[in-house]
Amino acid sequence: MRDERNYSLKEHNTFGIDARCRRYVEVASVEEALSFVKSLTEPVHCDSPLLIVGGGSNLLLTADYPGTVLRSAIGGISFSLQADDSVLVEAGSGVEWDKLVAVCVKKGCHGMENLSLIPGDVGASAVQNIGAYGVEACDLIVSVKAIELRTGRQVEISADECQYAYRHSRFKTEWKGRYFITSVVYRLSTVFKPRLDYGNIREQLQRQGITEPTAQQLRDVIVAIRQDKLPDHHVMGNAGSFFMNPVVDSEKFRELSALYPLMPHYTVGEGREKIPAAWLIDQCGWKGRTMGRAGVYVKQPLVLVNLGGASGSEVVALCQAICDDVWQR
């Protein structure tokens, strides 16, 4: 177990914000996690408030944290072949997400290819319901294994109980701060069924003369697309796509499409249309603009970047200005 005091979180958030916490604890096993959680139930402890973090790719720090930051470094990936050509894959919550995708593709376990190169750790995939190119984590998650912080008991929560929706789970609402995730179980397939009709995947494959891609070829294309439009957070601090795509009802969609006939959209249910936030932000002229030491990435309006030494408050101010412009437009 790693245990540090007055610890800088700069290397634990991809925005590269230099904020500190009073205590930083990193656990490398379920046993270490149980030991730490047990200390929380003792009559006297100084770990409140407690913030659980993963890879820090969905985290914006606006001040020093006055309590304890807890991070999982629990590793391990196991595979269990099922009778129906599916494979149950269990990964420790501290496993880097893209490393899990790479291992699964190499082993012939399919379903994660479209989620390649999403930053962050496995534990966060279950909290955020990460998604890209027509696939969401909830399409694959079977269950989430965790420790209940209040009682110290180990639990296994089914995907149905998590009530997954677009970038949503109960871990973000009524379960926030209740559980420490130790591993996630996914169901993948030994049969490769590529999903190519979201974004410009098929176009990129055709440029390479590929009509029936292998799983590795699909992963390679997804990685190339993401690298082309997203900056490396080691070079320019960012948290990937900062904004959610709004979903509107059919009445609002008709109103907008009458004004913008070429507006892109995706049907996500009866009477509901998803409009790309990138398109909306671009229409308002924000791509490439800056406010102080924060800015909008020149290649992708969804991405806010730290141009060097930006504070979390500067990023928040930029975000709010963009939201206000899109709403008014």
C-alpha cells in the first residue's frame, strides 16, 4: 500500500492541474483495499472527505483537496470461456483501459474494439459507462465487484442494478462515494462482429483498401482516428471529450433541423435524437479559441486543453462560456 501526505495530484489528472491532497493512498490488491476500508470504520480516523479516483481522465481539480484521495492499482486480467462462444473477462479496477482492450483483441475476445484508446482505468468504465463509435461499456459489463465503504463488505453488483444510461450509472448519483470498485466482469465474444457505421470508421478502412477488417485492423483504425483528433495529454493537458452530446425530443429536433438542414444527428430511441456536441460548438465558432491559459483544441471542439499552467477555474470558465453560447444559439 502506498501512503503519502501533502501529495501533488498533477500526475493523477490528465489536465495536469497541480493541486494537492492531504493524504494519498494507493492499494494494489483487494486485501489492501479491505484493510484501508476497515480503518475508515474505526472511531477515530482523519480520512474524511474521501475522493476515489482512477486514471484522472475525467477529473478537473479546482482547488487543493482537504481529505484523502484513494486510487486503485489492482491489476490482473482473467478469462473464462463459456459454452455459448462468449468469454467472461474479469479485470482489476486499476488496469489501464486501453491495455485491457489490446489484450482482449490479441486473445480473440471481441466487443471492445470500438472503445480503443479511451483514457482511464477499468474501474471508471463501470462508473462512467464509457462509450465511443456506437459501443458503450454497459453493452459488455456483466457485473461490478466492489467493497462497500460503510460496512467493509464485499459485494458483486449486476449490470442491471447499475441502471446504465448514456454516460450514467448509479455510481454517479445515489451510490456516489458508497463503493470502492475492485474489478469489473465483461462478457465478450469469440465471434468477431465489427461495428463500422458510426463516425468515419468505414471511410478510413476503405482508404486503406479494407472492406472486411480483422479485429486488430479495426482497433488500429480507431486508435488512428482518436490520435488524429485528440491531443496527447502528456504534451497538452486535457480530459478527452469534455462535453456530452445532447439528446433532444422530436419537436426540438424538427425545429433545429428546419434552421440547419445539414445538422448531423443519430436516432437513440423513439422520438429522441442525439446531436453531436462537437457540431454545436463548432457552429458557435469556438474551435481553436482560447480564454486565458485554457482553450478549445484546434482539431476537435469537444476537447478543452491546458495551454500551460491553467487552473481548474479557468477551464470551468471556458466551459461555461461555451455552454452559454450553444444554449443561446
